[in-house]
Amino acid sequence: MNRTLTIIKPDAFGSGKAGRIIAHLEGAGFRVVAARVMHLTTSQAQEFYGVHRERPFYGSLVSFMTSGQCMPMVLERADAVAELRRVIGATDPAQAEEGTVRRLYAESKERNAIHASDSDDNAARESRFFFAETELIANA
């Protein structure tokens, strides 16, 4: 078993889709290890998405992620990073496979419902951004 981080983004959280997304993830074999509801500050969003600082979409991403509440979660299952990315689908919901989270719940490429870590290293780093080690150990 290994872990990954996901965030139900403000578009999906604010429109009442969080429960359906969590049920979808649990139905795909994920176990929720840690979760919280929060409203990211601008500095938190800038730090979290700092890897994209030079990309043209960085400013709009930060604005979007601070536009409402979101729900970071640490999930666990075998091959968690790759499986989560498969289950959520392509960034653009129009290109996502049928039955994926983004195909079902995303509004657009920019308002795409959910974030998923892209590697085991980033999953660990991103999980530590939102959760103290003690929150993750207690649920091991």
C-alpha cells in the first residue's frame, strides 16, 4: 500500500460534489487516511503551486484555488499515485475517459474538480504541506 494526495478543488467542493467524488474514490479502492476542509490563502496557493510559477496559467490557478473552500486528502491503496491519476482522468474533462472523476464532475480544463500528485516524491511533499506527520502516522 502507498499513499498520494488529492484535493477536491473549489469548483467541485462549492457545488456540492465532494461526497460523490469521495464515494467514487472509495469505490475505486482508495482509503481516506486524512482529510480537511480549508480555504487556501494566496500565499499558501502560491507556495503549493510554486512549481508552476513560470507557467502562463499560474496566476489564474492561484486565483481559482483561493476562490473557495477545498478539501485536501491523503489516500491509500496499492500503486496510489498512478491509480488516482487513472481514476480522475485527463485534465480536460472533454478528453477524460467515461466514468472518470473529471469526466463526471469537472466544469472545464481550468475548473477540473480535483488535483492529484504526479509522483511518489511529490505525493509525500504535498501531503506534508497539508498534514502534520502525526496526523498521517496515527492512521498508518
